[in-house]
Amino acid sequence: MFGISVFQSVLERLKTEEDGPAEDEQPAHANICGLNGGFVSNLATSGMADSGAVQRAYFDTASDEMLAPPKPVPRPVMPDHLGRVQPEQIAADLALTETETQQTLTDKRRRFAAENHPDRHHPDFRANATIRMKIANMLIDEAQRRLRLLQRR
């Protein structure tokens, strides 16, 4: 190996390993992949080299809770207000009046978003929450536009 680069020597070593180990170099525990030799030799000397022994050891030490089948996850229930997606229903939820000011409209937008923002709800209900937010923002934007027009007169 003298007279060649480190890279070339590594390639040569890999090439000889690729050809396969000699018959007398067969690994003792070829069926256990990805484990270092120390772990495999410890298993062999402890009598746990076969997978049945390992499985028995796991089940002997596992608690009843670990061995129980997983509990079903309950499906979330959609809040009633997220089912109200018609513009008339959302306008009623906002309770917009003729006496609104810019500040009260801003406050209503924030309160509505705190209860209806899609990020605050289960992914199954985000589509309804998004619709509610879009319509509410549209209604509040329109109310603010009308209020600005009235203030200019």
C-alpha cells in the first residue's frame, strides 16, 4: 500500500471487502445488522443471541399498560359557532350597529379573531374558521369604509 494515496488505499480495501469475506471470516452473528461487535458478543455470552429470548425478555419486563392495545383517539367535536358560515349569521355574531367607531370595529375584529382564527382550531375545522374570518373581515372592512365616507361629509 506504499506509494499510493490514502484515498486509493481506501478504495482498494473497499474493493477487497466487496468481493466478500473469506470463508473463515464469516461474522458470528450475520443475522444481526447494524449492531457493533461488542453488543453482539455480549448477547452471545448472555444467552440472548436468539430473537426469541430478546422478545421474551421484553414481554417479561413490560408493564400491562405498555402491552395494552392503544386507546382510540376520540374525534373532536366542532364548536357550534364554526357551523355558522352564512354572511347573515356572521354579521349577527359580529353585532355590527350604525353607531360603530373605528375603535369599536377594531375591537370587534380582534374579539372575533380570538374566537374564530383557524390556527386556534382543530385541522378538521379550519376550513369553516377560515370562511368565518374572511367574511367577518370583509364585513368589518366594509363598515370601516362606510364610516370613513360618513366622516368626510
